[in-house]
Amino acid sequence: MKVDNTFGPVDIAVSGMRAQGQHMEVISSNIANARTADAGGGQPYRRLETILRAQTEGVSGVVVDQIVGDQSPMQRLYDPGNPQADASGHITMPNVHLPAEMMNLSIASRSYQANAALLRRYQRMVETTLELLR
Amino acid sequence: MINFDPNVRPLVSPAASGWEKIAPEGGSVAPSAKSGFLNAIEAAGKYVSRVDDLQQASDASIQDLLTGKNNDITSVVSAVAKADVSFKVLVGVRNKLIEAYKQTMNMPL
């Protein structure tokens, strides 16, 4: 576990920003497709989830390990007039819940801000150290 | 990725190479006396090329971003932050070296 790298914090904070950016991309896809009844193959859009993983053991950055589908059941909406409705008058809609997505979005954006704040604070720290040279 | 040593050991530890040839033979300077200053200059010279590498990497990433080859802005941030920090280190060390040189040269003999 090596922690004497001067640019370590920069790399780690940037990896966090990148991972949260990708997370935000996934969330935006979920929100945009919250009412997509056909996401190819006739199936409704399945909500996507980001799984993060540490780059190495110990002190490390973060990467998006995989993006997997949410296995929770699709929503069933009663809409008898819809041509896609089944015999009981229900249509299948994506398992995306907008309030939950908004919370995930807040978490992702705060996490991104936290990583950016760390980067800025670290840069200021290095500048403070260099001030000692003068 | 550079991994510069934050302590100044390379600056004060005299390396044997180079100085003996420059030292005047039979002069008042003993051959065993080695200059830390020359080594400091040499180390700074080597550091310049690493700083230059980082600057060019940051330039390249900005170019890639602007030409659309790469749309990952965080990698640009990372490259620019590294180039910025290393350049500030270089400027700080260079200022200190020049100040030390000037102080030595202005010493009344």
C-alpha cells in the first residue's frame, strides 16, 4: 500500500469524478426512459444500476465495474385503451421510479462535488507547501 | 505519471560525477569537495524534461478534447492539474536556486 505519490490524490479524485459522471449518465438514461414501453425486442426499458469497484486493494481510485439491469418487477399500469394492453387491460412499463432516480441523482452530483472539492483542496495544499519555498 | 521525491535529498547529496573535471587542479578547492549546487542544477535540468512531458500531455489532452477525439473532460482536468503542480514545483525550485546563486555572488569577499 503505497501512499507517497504526489499525484495520488489527483488521480483518485479524478477517478471519483469520472465514475460519478458515468453514474450520472446511467441515471439520465433511466430518467429519459422512464416511460419507454419498448426498449428494443418489445420489452420495456429495464432500469440500469451502476456498480462501482475499487481500482486496486488498499488506497485506490474507483472505476465503474459494470452496469447491470435492475431485476425488480416491471410496473403494471391499467390502460385498457392502449393497443399494447393485455387481456386484463394492463400494460407493462419500466421499473424506473422517478423519485428514487432524483435521489440517486442528488447523491451522484454531491459525490461529484465532493471529489472536485477534494481536488481543489489538495491543489491548495500543494500550493501552501510550495509557499514554504519562497 | 511522475513521482517526484518531495524531500530535497537529491539536491544536497553530492553525486561524484562531473564535478572533479570542472574543479581546477591544484587550486584551493580540494578534489574531495563536491558542489551540491551543480548537482541541484543538474537535478533541476532533469526535472524540466519531466515537467515538459506533463505539459505536453496536458496540451495533447486539451487538443483531443477540442477536436472531439476524446470527450472525457476529467482526464483533461487530471492532466492539467498535474502539469500545473509540477510546473509550480519547478518554478519554486528554480527561484530558490537563483536566489541562492545571487546571494552567494553578492557576498562581499
